[in-house]
Amino acid sequence: MAGAKEIRTKIASVKSTQKITRAMEMVAAAKMRKAQDRMLATRPYTEKMKQVVGHIALANPEYKHPFVVSREVRKIGYIVISSDRGLCGGLNTNLFRFLVKEIKALQKDGKEVAFCTVGNKALGFFRRVGGQVMAQATHLGDAPRVEALVGTVKVMLDAYINGEVDEIRLAYNTFVNTMTQQNTVSQLVPLKAGEDADSLCRHWDYIYEPGAQEVMDDLLVRYIESLVYQAVVENGACEQSARMVAMKSATDNAGDLISELKLIYNKARQAAITQEISEIVGGAAAVAA
């Protein structure tokens, strides 16, 4: 029964793993609910900011901020949002694969790329592939704060103002529902006019106090920081959803494996019993003869 003993050991090991994955599934489900609430709470502010800044970028004639002025694109900076931890299915891998495809097309056209990473997974990936990482932010936790992102965002914005990059894009996962996360790459700088720009053209411009330059300098930076923060909380909700689904799948697979191992164990045990009976019958027949 040496084989049966090994099978019993495997069953016990898989059961221990199943307990861990089930616990992780429950933890991810609880965190997912909080992450979704955080994401939904920030969306209205971000959407309203997009409308206001889109109007300002189009309507203000007296001062043009560098963030609203387009120029020839030779180098593109990416702010890439990922998770700090793994065990969340293909969430990070799918985003990186999507990015690599886009970056290869840009490099084929003669453009350069650089990166600011948020999350350990993005930092590790772009270091492995040899990307130029200009700044990084890691270990933001389950409840990230805007203050933890300010330094990383400022590095990329300063690079744009100094002409080191000519365009900034934001790459992250958008939360659709518990089962679906969508890879998203959007342009941060230069800012684009809002979707309702044509109707806003007929409106009068804002009155700025103390002045257009002072207001724009502060407002646009805060706006970009809010977009990055929204991307972080969106990605956080995606992470917890993907982890919950992955751990549920792992728990179900462990249950299937336990059933298969039990069936193999019962067959091995039955074969051993049958062999012992055959040996006893054979021995008895030999004695009788």
C-alpha cells in the first residue's frame, strides 16, 4: 500500500492548498467590495474635471499652458498602473502584452518610449525587458492616496515640460464588471478637448482670479493627478475582482483534483484487497493439495 500512502499524502496536501485558496477568495471578495465603492466614489469628480478642463483647454485665448499645446511626437512617456502582488490571473500579463504590441508599433515608426510605473509588477516587467523607467511608486496598499502618486506624476510632467518626452499616456485596467477588466491606454498630455467641445465653443470664457496662468498651472496638474489616481483605484478594483475569480477557480480545481485522487486511491485500495484475497485463496488451495 505504499502507493496508497503517497496518494493519501497528496490528498492532504491538496486539501491544505484548497483551504488557503478559499480563504484568499473570501478576503478578495471583501476587499473587492471596498475597492468598488472607492472607485465609484471618485468617478463623478473625475468626469466633471474632464468636462471643465476640456472646456478650459479649448476656450482660454489669453494663456496657453504647455499641457494643451501639441508638438511633434518623438518620444512617448507611459504611466503604467499594475498591482503590487500576483495571484490575480492574467490581469497584469494581459495589460503588458497589450502595451508591448503598441510599443513595438511605435518603435517601428521611429518613436522612443519611457515609463513611470505604479506597482511592483510593472516595475519588474519593464526592468526585465530593458525599458527606461524614469520613476516608480510601489506598495500603495488597498486604500491608495493621491499623495503617494504626486512624485511619480511630477517626474513625467517635468519631463514633458523640459522636452524630454512629447506625449504622456496612461495605461491601466478599467473595471467593467466582476468578470471583465478592460485594457485601457489613454492620452494624458497634451490635453484633448472634451467630447462636448463644439457646443462649448459658443460659451464665453471663464474669469480667472488671480490670473489665467496661475489658475491653469495649478488646476491642470491637479487634474492629471486625479486622472492617475482614478486609474489606480480602477486598477485596484480590477485586481481584487481578478484575484477573487482566480482563487475561486483554484479552489474548484483543487476540489476536482481531490475527487480524482480519491478515486485513484479507492481503486488502488481495492486492487490491494483483491490481491490479498487471491494470495489467501491460493495459499489455502496449496495447503489443501
